[in-house]
Amino acid sequence: MAVTTFTEENTSPLPPKRIFKASIIDSHNLIPKLMPQAIKSIEVQGDGGAGSIKTINFPDGGNFKSIKYRVDELNEETYTYKYTLIEGDGLVDNLEKITYDVKFEQSPDGGSISKVTSAYYTVGDFKLKEEEIKAGKEKVLAMFKAVEAYLLQNPEAYA
């Protein structure tokens, strides 16, 4: 097994508390409303915290039907979120799992910096294709930007 790790940073003019609440805590309600063309629904088994299982269902006719992940850590005080993709179309035969470590920090200008570290656990000598990873990152960034735009247009939301 090999592990390939990537870290990405994004900035936002929004404070960490708002973007964390909207994009993490209430993602199962907000994301399908903001991006129905990309995400049909998000089902939560559990209270949403550590140990919960979330299933993301995609619209019919797409490349993926669904993915399932386990929440490993959710800390509203430190704005950290860790989860593991454990099942579904996002895991190819040669990929055991993918872990994500998300942290939102206050930036000097009052906004936030989000840091996402993803670790891909491959089976055997399997090598990840950079274009597949890039496509996944672009989808996550599009979701982040959709939440950010919504919050900027709705200053009272998730305040």
C-alpha cells in the first residue's frame, strides 16, 4: 500500500465560523440546494459528529451514483473536520480509502484560510492519475465557492 498526500489552501473573505457552519455542519441541507445539478441529496446516519456516516447521492445520468464517508472528527471550536471516504463510486478498485483533514483558520484580514489535506491509500503498486485527482479537487473547490457566494449574498445566514 502506498499513500499519496496533497494539501491545498483556499482563502475566503468570510470568517471561519460562518464558512465552517455552512460548508461542514449544515452541508447536508445547504449543498443540495445550492448545487442540485451536482448533488441530489446528502443523507446522515448519526448526529453528524464523529462516527456518523454521510451518503452523498448524485443526480441520475452522471459518472457516479453515490459515495459514503465516515466522520472521524468534528470540532466546532477549532474549525477542524476529518473524514474518510469508505465506499462508493469515488473509490476505484485500486484505492482502499481516501482521508480528508479540513481546517479553517482566521486570516489577518478577518476572513479565513481553509487547508485541506487529502491522503489516497492505494492497493499494491497502483499509481494515481493526476488528472483524476485534479478533477476531484475542482469539484470540491466549486462547492466551496458556491457556499461562499451564498454567504456573501446572505449576510444573515449562518452568522
